[in-house]
Amino acid sequence: MEACNTCYDACLKSEDVKMMASCIRFDRECADICALAAKAMQSNSPFAEQICQLCADICEACGDECKKHNHEHCQMCAESCFRCTEACRKAS
């Protein structure tokens, strides 16, 4: 979640924001689902497994998008997203 928020903020400051639009969109979606997944697990939600599976799918998509960009913040975000994908798949 933190890496996506950092990437989102840095992409918004990019000279070519339009080129980063897809990355920005994925960063927002990913950060939001990560927050929801953490809350679901903390509260023992009966939907935690499904939320974690969705989180894994979104994190993987975000990581794939961020990996396309050479910016350091995008590469760091991609690494974090792939770690989150793995963790969420183990939890679900």
C-alpha cells in the first residue's frame, strides 16, 4: 500500500502525466484493495479470503504495469506488489 501511494504521488509529478495514467490508476486501485484486505484480515471478516484473492490479482496487475516503467519508484512498487501478490495468495 505504501509503495503504491509513493509511486502514485511520484507519477503525478511526472512531466508526462498522461503517459503515466495507467500506472497512476493501478496504484490507486492497488493501495485501496491492500487497505481493505488488511482491514478484512484484522477483523476476521468472513470475506477475507475472497478479498485477499482479489488483492493478489490487483497487486499482480499493478506490478506488471509498474514494471513497464524505468522510474525507480515504479520498480520499487512492482517489487512490493509482487511480494504482496505472493503473500495474499498464501493467505487465501
